[in-house]
Amino acid sequence: MEPISETSLVTPAEIIRVEGVDLGYGGHALLQDLCFSVYSGEIITILGGSGCGKSTLLKALVGLLPVMKGRVVVGGEDITDQDPETLTRARRKMGVLFQSGALLGSLTLAENVALPLREFSTLPAEFIDAVVGFKLNQVHLTNYDHYMPAELSGGMRKRAGLARAMVADPEILFFDEPTAGLDPITAAEMDQLILQLNASLGTTMVVVTHELTSILAISHRSIMLDRERHGIVAIGAPRVLQTESTDPLVQAFFKRQPGVIG
Amino acid sequence: MDPAILEISSTADGELILTPKVPLNEQMVQRLWREIRQALAQHPPKQAVFDFREVHAMDSAGLALLLVVQGYCRARGIVVRHQGGGANVTRFLGFLDATAPAVGPAEIHHREHWVARLGGAFWENLLDAREMVSFSGSVVTAMARLFTGARRFRWRETLYYVEMCGANAMPIISLISFLMGLTMAFQAAVQLRQFGANIFVADMLSLAFTRELGPILTAIILAGRSGSAFAAEIGTMKVNEEVDALTVMGFDITEFLVMPKIYALGLAGPLLACLSSWMGLAGGLVVGVIGLDLTVGSFMQEAYDILNLSDVLTGLVKGFAFSILIAAVGCLRGLQTGQGADSVGRQTTSAVVSGLFLIIFADAIFTVIFHVFDW
């Protein structure tokens, strides 16, 4: 692959660029030669069966997992080399919602959400309280600020995790299975929340999921991964993939046919 | 006031028009707030109008500023109005009305009266005591089932814990007991030498370690080492819903998770107490031989003469009882774990503290009983 000049790395609308990336653990590449871009303001879903490397890809995008080969550029920062300063700069532009919400059990909801601001911003306490109130309001948890995470349902914990992820106004929000383990109504509410936040704040969203309903409801584009082929098998608008893709895996995924994945 | 940050003008109707000239973001909001507060304090208006036509960027910190300003003005009866601003500003202004200060449940959480808190704490302790009694009942029932042959003994798990809590604890118990014996003998030697009663250091140490210090030292180390480990192990299983899974699969949690630990400590505890007594005596022996001109033979003979069977048995009984208490309270605290990692930490601490309390409490009871029956 030809070297790319610094200026050509990210075009104005391009917020994430993945170039020829190999990913895996212990020297074994789970995903090979991944190439795709994410554009500012879009909601992109990463799909695939269990164990195909969706969460691995997400970890690489947020700099938690070093890539074996290739380059990852997020928000104009090349995080491939895992340089701590570059990673810190890149992470200021991102928020991550982990699968369980990952709230700290010893802090109240408000304290959890305020944590990044108290640590990394210069805002005085009354401003932080106002931002926390605003963020909790955005995820419909206005009156739960004094609750401990253990006192909340799974869906509420995820929403609180989302409030914390976006408290510092990130340019990109990453979601790891945001609707996994939620009942259909709560899952639909989470989807609606993602759409609302995207529409109101224009935040770019990268969502790892295998929930078909969510994929169709929220995605502007989808990237489908396959464990057998160690990489991307399709990229496009999910409705288009659903109706026009001739790939047997894509068809099976959208038609919920057994026996093709894994 | 700095017109480069905030432009201020007023109208004939008593309106104060505030025009921020900088982005409403984290870097600027504190300076802007100082300017705005100063302007509002100097000329308190009936209405404050914020004109955002020169604001090109805004983030959540800017929204926080507007919320703070709104609260400030509301308290002083000033009406706030917003005008102008591009898409960057208006999309945040849309959230301004929706972000009302928290009301409702937050207000219910006022501080309780101290009598209510005292009552609450008493009630919680009462519930804890009830759980302890109920748990003790289930342990005894499980033991009875084993002895009546209704259930099999879990050898593999029990031996695993015997090794983990017994064999692996031998070095630390030996070392601490040896050093304790050494220290006690040194302290006693200073006094005993004055009366030419050097040999009585053997009497003192053998009685103290066999009846009291051996079991107590062992129990304290077991509480810190094994009681906490049991609580953390079961607590983590609880948090990970493994205990629920076992229950659903039909396992009796007491029999499956608790009893092997209790049997293991019940077996290892008295043996470790014996080891502790021996090592304490060994420490005393070293001081006796080196510092008090005693021979190994005379020291051992004196210890042999002063000890009788009841001394050894009371030590063993205490060692057994303390170990059972530590294992039981460790497992109980583990099973009482709620949700979250902090709960595991709390219960682990509680396992050690409760274990130590129960050891001392039980020791006091044993001392009274042994005194009454002259054992």
C-alpha cells in the first residue's frame, strides 16, 4: 500500500478512516485488511454474527486495542501507533457507551455523569451540575441524579452511561451493543434516543449491534463483518443491503436464516 | 467590563441587551459569566435580552451558562429572553426549556431525623441478626443431612479449601507465632530474671499459647486470609449472577458453596492452632536457651509438666469453633452481596470485621464456661 501524506488522511467530512487494518489477539488476525470511512454526522452500524469481531473493531477504533497492520485515523488523529498524547487528544473527541453502561457502583448517577468534567474540564461546580442536569434530561433521567447505579434497571443504566459518554460533547459516540438485553420497548426507546441525539447535536455515531430492528431503525449505513472471511463483506444503507445484496451471508442475516453464520 | 467579550446596551423600555462576542464554550463561559453578572448587578433590569447573532459556536458548557444565568435572574425577578443565533446556538436553546431543575423524587430524599436513622440502623441490625440465625439453621441442616447420609460429602472441594486455607497458611502462621513467642519470652525474661524464675517462661508460654494465643492468632490470620477470600469469591459469583444460575439449576447454595468451606476450615483450624502453639513455644525456647541460660531439655520438661489434657483440648475446641465462625460469617457476607463491585468490597471488609468480633466474643464465652467448669 502506498504511503499517504498527512494532509490527505482525513477529508473535511471524513471523521474516521480505517486503512488496510488487521485486528486480532495473540498474533492471530481475526479481521484482515479492513478499509472504510465514517463521515461526520452519520450513524453507522457494525453488524455480524457473534464472534465475528465487531467489539474487537470497536476497541481498535477507540484505541483500546492496537492494530496489527494498517492505520486508524479518528477525528484527524492517527491512533495507529498508540502514542499516549495522540490517544488522549483523540479520546477527547469520543465518548463510548459500554455494553453494561460501566457506571461506577460507588457513585450516584449525577456523580458518574459529572466524572469526566470534574477530572478534565475547568468548569466550576455549578456549571458542571447544570451540564449534568442537561445530559440526564437528554437521556430522560432527570429525577434520578441521586440514584445509585445498582438501584436502576439495565436500560436506565445504559442511558446513564450514554449521558456520561456524551457529557463532554464528543464528536463521535461509540456504542457497544446498546440494545442488548433490553426488552423491545426499552430497546426502541434507546434507538429513538440515538436518533434524537444524532438529529439534535449532529454527533457521529458508530454502533456495534446485531439487533436487526435497531439496525434498520437507526443506521444511515451498515458495515457487515464475517468471521469466516475475516473481514468486511458489505457496506451500505441497511435497506439497500437487505433488498439488493446478493451475498448469502447478508441475505441470511437480514432474513434471519440459520446455518450461514459461523 | 470588556466589550470584546460582551457588548451591553439598554433600551428605553428598561431592557438590558447583552450581546456575547465570543463562542459560548468551556474556554469562555467563566469570563462571560463574570461579565454578565457584573452587568446585571450594576443595572438590574426588568428584562435581560441575550442577543446571539455574534455567537458562532456553542457547546454544553454554553448551555450550562444560560441555565445558571436563568437561575440567577429568576431569583431576582429579571425576565430573560433570547434572540438571534445560528443553527449551532438554536439547537442548544431548544434544550433550555426542557432542562428544568430536578424536582420530584430528589426532594423526597431529605435528611431523616436522627431518631428515624437510629431506628433504621437498629432495624437493619435486627434483620442482619435474623439472617445470621437463618443461615446458621441452614448450615446445621446441611450438616445433619450429611450425617444422616442424605447427601454426599464433597471431598474434592473440601480438600481444595483445606489446602488453600490450611496448608498454604502454615508459613505465615508459623512465622507470626514464632515471633510472638519470641517477643513474649523476651518481655517476660526481663522480669523473671530478677527473681531467678527463668524456668517459668516455659510455663507461661506453654499455657498462654495452648489455651489462648495459638487459637486466637490462628483465627485472626484465618479471618484476614480466608474469611475475606470466601466473601469475595461468593460475592463475585453473586454479582455475576452465578449464584442465581446455580440456584436455578437446582443446587442448594449452602451445601454446594458454603459447606465445603466450613468443613475445610473446621478441619484445618484446630491443626493450625496446634502449629501456632508449637511455633510460639519454639520462639520462647530460642529466647530461653540464648537469653535465660535454660537447656532445651529443661524447657520442654517444664512445658510438659505444666500442661494437662484439658489445656490442649480447650485450645483445640477454640480453634475449631473460631474456624467455623470465620468460614460461616465469610460465606454469609458473600451471600449478602448486592449488585456492583463496591458491594463485594463492603462485604469482604464486613466478613473480616464480623469474623474478628465473633472470635473475641466467642473467646470470652469460652473463658467463662471453662472457668465455671474448671477445665
